[in-house]
Amino acid sequence: MGIVAGLDSSPDFTRIVVCDTDTGAVLRQGYAPHPVETTEGGGRPSDVDPQAWLLSLGEAAGGGLLEGVQAIGVSAQQNALVPLDTQGNTVRPAMVGGDKRAQVAAADLVDALGGREAWAQAVGHVPQAAQPVTKLRWLNKTEPDAALRTAVLLQAHDWLVWQLLGRPMRRTTDRGGASGTGYWSAATGGYRPDLVELALGHQATLPDVLGPSEAAGTTPEGLLISAGTGETMAAAFGLGIGLGDAVVSLGASGSVMAVHPEALVDASGMITSLADATGMHLPVVTTLNAVRTLRGAVELLGLPDLESLSELAMKSTPGSHGLVLLPYLEGERTPNLPHTAGTLAGLRRESMRPEHLARAAFEGMLCGLADALDVLRGRGVDVRRVFLLGAAAELPAVQAAAPALFGAQVVVPQPADYAALGAARQAAWALGVSQGTLDPQLPPVWQGAIAQILEPGEELAVGQAVRQQYVSVREQTHPGAFRS
């Protein structure tokens, strides 16, 4: 039996799991928050000293947590940019993954290359505010001195791997992390240095892209460090999803991703074509409105929490007595309607009851995510099983409606540290390959996630009728929205 560790450095904390290499069973766990840092308004800062990530890692690994560990995998927040100078020192604090300062820079980049389709063809997606390529454009325009001194570009997991290895001359990344930068193409497997120059104003050194089972190196103490990857790819690997599987994540906004054998090019910009941690691809479609739709309904109805909203919604029936909520409360990305607002349709005297509005909020959110699933299905992505993630996945109103509205079996995994587990599984793979016990093309088979299985069953026809009611209102309100 071997022992490996997976660490996940999220925006707020570091979590470490120590696992058995053969089964994936968790043997020990560690946790530490990142040093507290907030803005004047109490939110997260957009700039963070990456040393904070190392301090948190050291605290999480304290007390002999890593004793006997043979290999470590690293997962970290995606899109965090760490610009280094020629000596390997940070030029400025890291720009975190969720930084949205670069929205204007994103539009500038789209125009500079000749439009959305040009970007989709080049790297598989259209620049968004959070992406490293857009951060580089912002840096170039806003902090030109820092941009001039930037010589090396790393993301959070790249920087952590490099630090664990003792800052070697060679710097590495993986396909998953590289595919979200905006200057590496999952379709070609190559960088576009011209896009770095377009954004930053000059060339910079980019990390070598490792294969899924390759090791980044070995520490002086002999500890193997695997390639590492972004949180999304690590979580997918930790869940064990494969062809035919999709993952729907319920946060304030929503995302839908699925495993696919090839990269997708989508000129509309609705699909972000990422690579996964296994050699496959992870096309992702994002909606701006998921749980924020439910929270809006909670406030409107004067309820204390989401659980109360769910309980109220269960007193209604499928179709919400004809009420349809288009949940475009923050505008929408899928479909691309950035300046629109939400719509409540079907108001009749008999439908104007709190329980019907509560049900309409759940159905509207899920129908919006079903639209995102259909974007993938329309491009030939096979979706037979949907993994539903997020705290809202546990709500009875979500579980009652999701299988029929998605038209697929729904799996609600037990809450776990799937990103850290995915990082540990990657470490086990790299370790097995280095020892000659695992195939470089076949990751270790670990125990699947403990989950609740929900089937659409006899409700499928009812669900599809509800979905058609939603689509009819959407087409009346925003005709041709998905043909843009």
C-alpha cells in the first residue's frame, strides 16, 4: 500500500487529504484558512500575496499530516495570475481567480483579435474578465511598469508546485490549467505566444505543459510532485466522471461541464473549451443566475432561508400553475443577454400565490441550467447522467424537479473535498507510472463518490412539458436568443 496526498488551495483555505493509493480511502485530513484579508467593504481582495497560500499550506500540513506520503498533487483556484520577474520574484501581488476588474480589457481583446469567432478558433473560448490573458491586458493598460517587468507567467497551482520543488529552473503546468489561460489551445495542444504579446505588450516565458500522468519533479527529500491542475479539473477527477457524464454546479451563478473526447469550437462564446486532468476535454457552459435566483425569491417572499423556500415550493405542483420565471436577474451569459432582466410570466389570479412563485423560482433556475445542458448536447456531447453539486443540490425542491427537467439520471454526491481528492488521485497516478505499476493512459480506479441517485421515471413527460412552457416564454421574450 502506498500513501499520497492531495492539496486544494482555494481562494479562502487550504485543504489536504491523505489517501491510500490503491482505493482512494481517506486516511487523514488537514485544513487551514488563508490569512484573513478583506477589503473595506468586507469582501475578498483582488490582489493577494501568494506567500499566504504557502503559509496556509504549511499550517494545514502540520502535526505530521504528511508522514509516510510518497507523492503530492496540487489543485488550486483557477485563473489566478502570478507574474514573475526574471529572478522569479513576484512583480506584484497575484491577481486572484475571481477578479473582475478586467471587463473592459476583455472587450478590448475581443476587438483586437477580430471578434469572438477569432478567439474561439484560436484558443477555444472568448476572453472573460477573470482569465489570465485578460488580466495581462489590464496589467498592460493599468500598471505598465509592472507589465514591463513581467517575464514569467504562472497560475496558482503552477506557482505552488514550483515552490514545493524548491523553485527549479524549469516551470510547469498541466493541460487543464493551461486551457483556461486564453493563450493555450486545448484543440492544438499548443501555446499562442502572439496572444500573450497582444495582451501584455511583449513576450513572456510560459510553463511547460505536462501530460496528465507526468510528474513535475521530485523534492530534495524524494517526494514526487505531480503536474497539478485547476480546481474544476481536480474536482471532476475526484468525482470520477467520464464520457456520458455532466456536472451541474449550483453556486450564485451556475456552470455545466461534461466530459468529451475532443475540443469544441463555439463562435457564440457560450462554450469554454477546457482540457481535463485525464487527457480528455471539459467543455463548460456558464449561467450567471443559479442560487441567486432562489435567494431573490427568499427575500421577495419574506422567508428566512432556502430551506423554507423549498418547503413552500413543494406545496405547489409542476408548472407552478402556469407561472414562468426567466431568471436573468444579473443579465445572462447563456443565452448571451448581458443587459436584460428577469421576467415573470403567466400571472393569473389563481397563480398569484407564494407557493407557485417559490416553485417557479426553482423551475426557472433549473430550466436555465437545462438550456446550458442543451448547448452541449447540441454540439454532440453525450449527457446521460448529471452530477449535481452545491449546497442547494440537497434541497427537496431541487431534487424533485431536476431529473425530469434535465432529462437524465441525477447523481447528488455526498459533500466531500473532491478537488483535493482529485489532486491525490493525480499524485497516485504519477507515482504509479514512475514505479512502473500504472499505465500512463489509465488513471487508478478509486472508490466512487457516495451519492444519492435520482431517476426521472414517470415524471419525465411532466418535466418536459414544464420545460416547453419555459422555452415558449423565453422565445416570446427573447426570440432567437440561442441562435446568436
